[in-house]
Amino acid sequence: MSLNIALFGAPGCGKGTQSALLKKEYNLYHLSTGDLLREIRQDKTSPFFEEINEKILTGKLVSDEIIFKIVENKIKEINIEGNFSGIIFDGFPRNLSQGEFLIEVLSKMNLQLDYAFILNVSLEIVVDRILNRFTCTKCGAVYNTKSKPPIAANKCDECGGIDSFSKRSDDTEDVIKNRLDIFNANMMVVKNLLGSICVDIDASRPAKEIFETIKKHLQNKKKFYTLSNSRIVL
């Protein structure tokens, strides 16, 4: 038995925070296609290394065909190893073909997507959060000048990196609005495909309140795993 969740949200919605909380609470594997691509670029023995490295170096998008192969391989690996109680699909599927693929590949392994949580925030909140957001280039920890500054001004709380903070050059209001429009258009298609497992969440609230709301929905699942005392219990 497993608990498989898709988590969606526009940039700045707090998806990273909720992914981390869900991962810890339910012993889930956090599957991000961006992370998978970065892992492959660091592994020259991977059969996908050359093709993916070339695409990224030349500024081209990695095709769905390649994404499907690496996602399917990772799901199989997680399922065989059995070290996790399920998977968080971070921002995946993003479109109709990805959604149909995910449903099919999970079904082949006698698995299913149990919930798709959509973290909704207004344009004003998204703009405010992103314009004040910065990250640690060493470990990827995310900070916000207003709501989540590092304890020490020039030191990462997570990895201890000194002067390792960076802000995306394309985090401008116009770019953010465009990203949100694209996200909303894609989300309409995905929600139509996934149907009743989709749950809209008000993500303008504090992270703890959002997490408690998600947990209440998960408790409606007849059987699911939780992590207790470093031991998986049913």
C-alpha cells in the first residue's frame, strides 16, 4: 500500500515548504523532474546523460519522451527498493500527455495517484513573495527577506554556506505574471483529467495551517502510511 500525491502551485505558493513537511510526516519520496535532470547531469554513466546535457547546454527543452523515461525509471526504483511509503510528484504532471502517462505507468505497477493538491494564491501574494525570495546556491534552501530571513545575514541556516545567497535575475513582476498565467492554463487541463482527486487549497495562510488542511484530506484515505518512531506503521 502506498500514498502517492501530486502537489501543484504557482511560483511562490509555498510548494517547497509543503513538500518538505509531507515528505517527513509520511515518509514519501520527493520526485521533482528538475532534480532528476540535475542528478543525471552529474552522473556521466547514466544512459540519458549525453542527450539531457546537450539539451540543457544548448538552451533547449527536454522532451516529454525523455522525461517519461526517467520518471518511469525512478518510480520503478522507488517501488522496488521499498524504502518509502509513497511519492510526492512535485509539479508533475504539467500537461495532458504527462497526466495520461503518469496514470498509465502507475497503473502498470498496481499503484494510483491518490490526491492532487493545488496550492492557490493571488497574483498580489505571488508577486510579493517572489520579489522578496532568494536561495542558497549551495543547497537550494529558500529564504524570504520578509517572512523567512536567515538567522545570520550572510550564512545559510541549512548548510552553513557563507555569502552563498542568490536571487533569480528573471524574478520581475512581468515575468511572474506570465508564469502565473501559464500555470493557471495548464492547471485547468490537468484538473479536468484527474477529476475528483484534485483538491484546491487556500495557500495564502500560514504554512502550518495549510499543512493541517492537507493532512485532514489524507486522513480520509482508508489506508495510508505514517512515519512513527523511525518505523513505518499501517
